[in-house]
Amino acid sequence: MSKIDGIYTAYLTGIAGQGMAMFVFRSGKIAGADLSGLTFSGSYAVVKSRIRGHVSYTMPAQSLSITGASFDETSSPIQVPIDLPVNLDAQETYRINTPIGPVNAKFVMNVGFEEADG
């Protein structure tokens, strides 16, 4: 287990709005969902005290992202590169550059997974 492993609330802000999502980081996998019904999946590795990986999701037809991008049709999978510190500071805002525009994110750990879990 890594220090990052846990369940997080992510507070997200883009040029066109705000959102909130829950993410689980565990054993190299990322899973999550937001209030609008989007689901996220991906993977990560810890490299030199950084979390590096990606998260993918699909925007539904007739939707508007908080980045300002609009979708008449269901999008192809959108893959977002992740490069964050292992110790996420709940007071810090992290910029995440997505293929459809930047998002600012704050991550608050709700539950940490202990090293002894297995």
C-alpha cells in the first residue's frame, strides 16, 4: 500500500463551473464518480514521491463540462494524465490539465487504507 491509498473527496473548479467527485486510490488503481453521474477509472504508480498515471471518463451526449467543453454526442474516452504529490495537502489547489481544458482540484482524504490491509 502507498500513502496515497484511500478514499478522497475532490472539489473541482473549471472555467464553466464547479463539481465534486469521490475517488478511490488503491494498489495502483483509481476509481471514482461525481455528482453528475460521470464515472472515472484509471491507474497510477508512485515515482519519486509523485503519483503518476491517468484517469479516463466519457462525457454524455448533450452535456457541458466544468471546463466549458460541450458535447452534442457521447464523447470518446477522455484520458487525463495525473501527476500529483503522494502527500495531497487538503489546503492546496492542484491544477490538472485535461484534453478538454484545465481543472483546479482540492483533494480531502476521507478514509486511508492501512499498510496492514490485504
